[in-house]
Amino acid sequence: MVYEKPTKKMNKNEDKTSGLYKIAAKIIKKVKSGSSYKTQLYQAQYPNKLSLNAVLMNVFKWEKVIDVLVEKSNILEKEYNMDRDLVYVFITEMMWSKFGLKGNAKNILAVKKYKNEFLKLMKENDLEKLSAPTHVKVLKPRFFRVNTLVTTLEEVLEKLSKLKFNKLKSPKCYAEFLELIKSDKFNGKNVFVQDVHIKELLVFNPKVKFYELEEYNNGSLIVQDKASCLAAYLLNPEPNSTVLDMCAAPGMKTSHLAAIMKNTGKLYAVDRCKDRFNIMQKMLQKYSVNNVETFNMDALTFPYYDDVKYILVDPSCSGSGIVDRVRNDSSGQNQNFQMRLKKLANVHAQLLNHALKSYPNLERLVYSTCSANHEENEAVVDEALSVNGKFKLLDCTKMVKGWTNRGVPGYDCSEMCLNAVPSDDCTNGFFIAVFVRRDLEENEVAEEEKNIEDNAIVKEEENITDDKVNDEEENIEGNEEEEVIEDNEVLEQDKVIENTKIVKNKNKKANKSIIIDTDKNEKSKSEVKKENIESLPLVKSKNAKRRERRLKLEQSKGITNHKKVKKQKKTKNVKTEETEET
């Protein structure tokens, strides 16, 4: 009978722990080779991302110290077949983790033997000084972009209100906005405010647990830093236009562009990294982006679509502007960093120049990075402007009202670019430059000038018509005045005629009285005076007064149309009276 040697059952916790270490070692290896930390973290087949992230952050913090410990102890030479990155994870967990190094695997037990030696080396060489400095604490709130392809801002605000989130009053300007989110009012866990520039961007206290929000899980709310949102915001493509996102993965900015375009037109999303491309496809599907065509290829070999009007160039960079970046090589201590920086800058320049030269109908282009290094930012933009004379830069800070941080001084493009500074703007470090075609700008200026000229012509025509109207009114008023004068003359003539009639009648009566009775000529002085008074020509008759009153009433009522007829009637009456007298 053959007896099988009983196998020791592995503890489930030990199995999971060793799995955690192995996954962490794989991610470290890929990050050192240039892969994105966040991409590797989210792609990892490990359920507890927080634990995995904690292990990795600790390894990168003590990386310089571990380099010395490994070199002085010769652990890799003494212990055969041990993976370097896995040893780094073991040493970190053994020396600095509050849970300690767990497990009974051979390689774990081998590393545990060196603990006392490591402690001695650290004291002798004062190695704690080599640990990576912790990031300066910068207030960085949580930014949530409302996905308007799935929901509306009003619906999200209503839902947040039901969940007892407190919306603060939106500030009027950017300075007041920064003052608010840095104040004690913003300390509450469930406090948020609406951004002053991007209205669909909601700003929460960093303590908010967004994983618990249903809107985050169903794609209604997207966690995206404000500085990252500014790229699509400044490109601002029109609905039904054609847009190219040259380095699109993982798809955050692509989904923002689709939202600005209202899911209309054409949106080409290109990325050459297969893993990142697969993540982008899942994200765009989750965020309900329907107007996109995805291409897993190098943007430099992408077919030239003549109808492309807007391009976003946001290439993979050093990521030195990210505040909570786990491993930051930008300190210059890494000997490979400067070489990597040059390679990145060359790739960026190739992509930017290719975009500016290859698309004949290109109107606007945004170049952006999450880097704080001028080699990847201002230097690339200056080079592109020097070889692409058809384009010029727009002043980004004028388009983002109240923003004060511009490009690094010393470059031609510095005053036209936008820099997001974490300590000032409470975002990740970010760089943006906006290119626009010169002839398009000139055409717009020409159109504006034409519109100004047209408006001037219209105003002149309006003035001419107003002058004509005024002249006509003056002529009408003049005619009215002439008619009034003529009427007054007719009235005066009437008065004179009436007075002459009265005088003649008086004379006739006087002659008759002389002929009939000569004795009656002897009259008293009083009677003579009365006769003399009566014989005087009358200034105004009752009819004349009535005519004057009627004329005043007609003038006050604006009735002038029938004056000529009245004038004619009056002249006829005068003629008939004259003929009667004769």
C-alpha cells in the first residue's frame, strides 16, 4: 500500500497575501518601464484596490532606502531565484508596514532573516533621510463632472439634495471661488459647490466617499480633475462638427468632448496602447458616448480626414503635475529621468507638428499635458510655432476668466498659455495651449469689421431716413406755419374789410343825416366824442376772435389737413364780399 504524504493546507489569508505581493511586484515593474500607475492599478485583478494602493505607495516611498539595503546586504546574490521587485515589496512590508510581512513561503522566510541586518544598516548610514519626501499637503477637492449624455445637472442636484448634500452659494468670480473652497465653510463632509467656469462641474470636499454614490457607479457623475476638464472646455467644438482626439485613452476627455458636442457629429478617438484602448472602450460605453469611432493605432499613421476641424493633443507625459502621484521621478535623482524627458518631449513635438500640418481644414487645436516640466510644455509649443506659421496662440487666461497662472517665463508662448498650479488653483498641475489658424482669425476679424461697416451703413441709412423724416416734419411744420401766416393774413384782411365796411356805413349814415336834417349837426361834445370813438376802425371783431380760437384748437389737435380748403373758402368769401361792395 502506498501512503501519500499529507499536504499542508494553505491558509486562505496567506494565499491572498502572497497574491497581493505578487500583483504589487508586477505593477512596480511596469511602472518603472514607463506605464501609467493608475492604469495598472485599475487593471489589476485584485478586489481590494485600497490595500494594493497602500502597499505600492509604501514601496515607492522607501525605494531609495531599499536600494542601499539590497546593495549592502547582497541579498539578491545570496538568495537565488528571487525577483527584485518582489523583494522590494517584502522588505517594505517587513520594515515599515503596520501589519508586518505575512506568509510562510520560502522567499518570505528568506527575507525575514535579514531584518536585524537591515535595521543595523539604517542606523549606521542614517538611511531614513533617503526616503521620498511626502508631498506638501495641498488642498485638492473632489471634482465631479455631470455626464450630460446620461442625465442633467438639475436632476443630479435634486438627487444630491435628497441625499442631504449641502450646496453652497456659487461665487461670482474665480478669486471668491478659491477663497470659498479654502475656507472653513468647505470642511463639511457633504458640502459641495458649482464651479464658476464649467457649470456641469461640481466641487466636493475631499472627504466625500464617492464610491458610495449611485450616480458615480452608473456613469452620471465622472471623477475628473478641473484642470483636465479645461482641455475640452477650451477646445469647445461645435455640435455636428468633426473632432479628433489623438491620444484618447482612457477616455475622460473624449467623453467630455462628446458631451460638449451633444453626442452629434463625428468624434475620432485614437490610442496606440492596447490595454489603455480597451479601458477607453469600456468607459465610453459606460458613459453613453454614441458619436465616437475608436482606433487602436498610432496617431501619426491615422488617415487624414479632410473634415477634421478640431484636434485635442493630450499625449502621455511624465505626469509630474499630478499631486497624489505615487512615484515621481521629476526630482532629478533618477538618472534615467532626463533621458526619458527628452524622449517624451520629442514624441510630443512630433504629434503636435503632425496635427498642425496634416489636416487642411483644422481650425482649432488644444495641446495639454499633466506635466510641470517646461521641456514638455512651453519648449514644445515654441518649436511648433516656429515651424507652423499658419497658426497662432489664443490667450487662454482671457478665455478662463480670473485665471492668473500663465506659462513659465522665458518662452515666446509663455504669456498666452495656461498653467494650473496645485497650491494656487487647488487642482493637479496642468499645462494648456490653444492654437488657432491665422487666416481663420483674420476672416473672423474681417467679418467683424464687415459687420461693423454694415452696422455703420445701416446707422447712416437710419440717420438719412431720420433726416428725411425730420425734413418732412420740418416742411410740414413750415407749411403749417405758412398756412397759419396766410390764415392770419386772411384774418387781417377780413378785419380791415369789416372795419372799412363799418366806416363806410357810418359815413353813409352821417351823410344821410346831414342831408335830412342840418339842425341835427349841432350835437353835444359828448355825442361827438362817442361818434368819433365809434368811427375808429375796430381792431378785432367777434368773428376774428372765433377764428383765432378755432385755429388754436386746430393747432393743438394737430389738424392741418383741411387748412388749405378753409383758406380757399375764405379767399372766395373775401372775393364775393369785394364784388358785392363794388
